[in-house]
Amino acid sequence: MPPELGAQIDHESWYLAQLKPGGLDRAITNLARQGYESFMPLREETRRHAGRWTKSVKPLFPGYLFVKVSDNRRNWRSINATYGISRLVALEAGHPTPVAPDIVAALRQRTSEDGKLQSPAELEVGDQVRVVSGPLADKLAKIEAIPEQGRIYVLFELMGSYTKAVLPAADVERCTNSP
């Protein structure tokens, strides 16, 4: 059973806060004023809009924000009352559910200083990936080779044949259904 937020614990825990629409900046500012640390991993995406390709930075988990609560903070209800936040996510009624520490640690390790998620170092030949940036955004591909750090060769299936392309490793993410 996970420890309650109000119980004495020997460390800090991360919780997931659901944001109100358009409340990200307001929530981060107001949480900082209350002494809470927050974390929002971002990723760069390329989208086609009105016939043009545009790059933008979007939250990895739209509508949610990680909030760190130390063991000496007992009143988690103050987070629920913070401007920009709807509520802390709770899987049990009445008590927020802590996020597994290894999940947040892995995300923070892959995040650059400006908050952008970097490509995973563990990409391997044969992995199924989704392109997240560039003119091939949202296309699925299979990694054919990783000749040097930061670049990968991928195969796209287009119109019944395979086409090879070279991409920056940061422009792809591993598909979750990949073996």
C-alpha cells in the first residue's frame, strides 16, 4: 500500500496533478510560490498547418504536471487549491497516488536544461520508431542502422516499397508496441 501524503515518510515523492485548461504556467508559478517543485517534460514536434511545416514545443503529457512533495509537507489539499490545478490524481478515493520514483527519474534524466525530452540512448537496430519532428512527422519507421551518435538510418514503407532515410536520433521516439 503506498504511503499517504500526510504520513511520515523518509523521502520526497512525486505526484501527478491534473491541470485546468490553459493552467500550466499559472500552476507552475503558484506551486513555486508555495515551495513545491514541479516538472513538465516537453518535446519538439513538427506539424503541417495551412500547407506549411511548423515546429512547436508541446508537453509530453498534455494536461498533467508532476509535483514533488517532501516528507515535511503534510497538507496536500493546498495543491488541489492552487490556481491552474484541477486536482492531484488519486487512484484511491481521498488520497493522491504517488508516481513511481523510477518513472520520474528516467524522464528527468532524459530531459535537457530547457525541459525538452531527448531521444533515448537505448535505440537499437530493428526498433519500431515514430518520427516526432521534421517533414516526416508522425510516420512510422524501422531502424536499419545506427552508424554514429545522434544519427540513425531508418526504413519507411511507402506505397508498397521501402525507402531509406537518415534522421537525427532526437527526431524519433520508440513505439510502445515495439518488442
